[in-house]
Amino acid sequence: MSKVKGLCLTLTIAIIATLLGHFFPIVGSAIFAMVIGMILNNTLKLSESFKPGIQYSSKKVLHYSIILLGFTLSFQSIGTVGLKSLPILIVTLIVAFVVVTLLVKLLHIDLHTGILIGVGTSICGGSAIAATSPVIKAKDNIIAFSLSTVFLFNLIAVIIFPPIGHFFHMSQEAFGFFSGTAINDTSSVVAASALYGSKALEVATIVKLTRTLFIIPITIGLAFWMAKRQQTTNDGGQSQNIWAMIPNFIIWFIVASLISTVFNFSDGVITIFKQAALFFITIALAGVGLSVKFSQFKQAGIRPILLGMITWVALIVTSLIILAMIGML
């Protein structure tokens, strides 16, 4: 019962945010929920009785949202287009993580911030941040700042990508590969590619889904990395079972993806899981917003935004170079 008040608050915010997201899909319900939560937290003095439910939303509900997301990721839906995009996706991912690794040290940025902005930029925006933040045990203010940074470049992408495509005289197929590999969030990929043409939208959607599947190896890799770090810093110096240290929700996320692959759900069923996962993420980010102070953004400064911008530019340039090398540009 201690969680009821906080859960009711995050649920109410999520419902309002979902309605706003319907009318402004480029922004999306998750960002609206986080912003509303932050505004409330910074303008009202919430009672302590709200905190258990808010914390449950930002942690446990976030885990459940990632499990639901697993049901939307079927390996069958990759198809020929997805397989063709794999080399581009792998190279751009490697470039993005090399750039992030160098910039985190060069700009003296918090490692967790660097990881979240890196996965958000290179994989799939908010979903990747939501999936990896519990694994690395990122604080709510870092999650909020990383989401805001990636969202900024999502909006810019919708504006600049179609002109870039026309400048290079890209075919619709080429633009689908370009936008699917170099735009962060699914909503922005859809918006930019739809402006370019129906074929571009079809190709970009498949490429983006293929890119989203990289959440699985990345989260597993980060879980092992965190487990190793914890084992290394263990005061007792005793050996621990690394598998046992991997969060349960990652295992269930993989199980959900395998179930989706085996049963090959129809588009209608996948859509239901997508909407459910998005709503749970929206509830979770309402909880994140209700835990963040605006002053924490000021303390972070401009450097994380520079990290996101440089990483994204590296992603764009790499994608263009590979498209040129394989004769699509």
C-alpha cells in the first residue's frame, strides 16, 4: 500500500503524456512524461509518501517495460534488407563506441552518462537507454540528461536528413539504409524516411528494427562488464558467480525475444506489445522525472551534449562512407 500514491501519480502522468504523444509523435509520450515529472518535482513539494511508488515506477516498472519490449523483437522480421544492413550497423556501432570511449576520457564525462548517450545514439534512442540504465545502475538524473541529449538530436535529424539525402541524390532504398542506421530513435526514423518516400520508410523501418536487436548483445555485454567490475572491487576478494549477477529482467527480455521469434507473432500482436512496452516506459520515465532536479542539468554542463553531437556526427559520416563504398551513394 505504501507504493499506491506514487504509482497513481506516475500512472496519471503517463496517461496525460500518452495523449500528448498521440498529437505530437515526434516528441513521444516518454519524453512528455519525463518533462511533466520534472516540472512537478521542481515546482511542488511532494510528500514523502509519494516516494516509494515513484521509486518503484522508475526502477521495477522500467524492468517490466524492457521485458515487454523483448516481445516486439523477432529475428524473422529482419529479412533480406535487415541482413544486408548488418555490416553497416556493426561498423557504425564500433565507430560510435570507440568515439564515446575516447571522448569520455577527453571531456572528463561521467562514465554512466557516456554509456547511456553512446547506446542511445548508436542503437535506438530511448529504448536502449531504458534497457541499459538498470544494468549499469545509472542514477535518475543521468538517465534524464541522456534522454534529453539524444532527443535533441532526434528532432534535428528529422529536419536535416531529407535534405542530406537529396544533396547526395540518394535513391529511396539508400535513404532507408541511411536513416535507419544513423538516426537515433524509431519515431524520428519513421518521420524522416516518410518525408523521403514510401519505399524509404519501408526499408528504414526494417533496418531500424535490425539495429534495435543489438540491445540484446549490448545489455548482456554491459551486464558482464558490471559484474566483472563488482567482482574486482569486492573487498573480500572472493570469487563470485558472474551469471548470477546479471539482472533477471535481461534474461526475461531475451526469453521474450525468443518467444516472439518462435511464434512469429502477427503485426497486430506485435503492435499491442509495442504499445504496452511504450506505456510502461512512459510510467517509468514519469518516475525518473519526479526524481530529478533542474539544478542537476546545470551541473552536468555542455560536455555531455558535445559527446552526443560528436558521436552522432561520427555515426552519420561512417554511414555515408559505407554506403558510398558499397555503391549505394
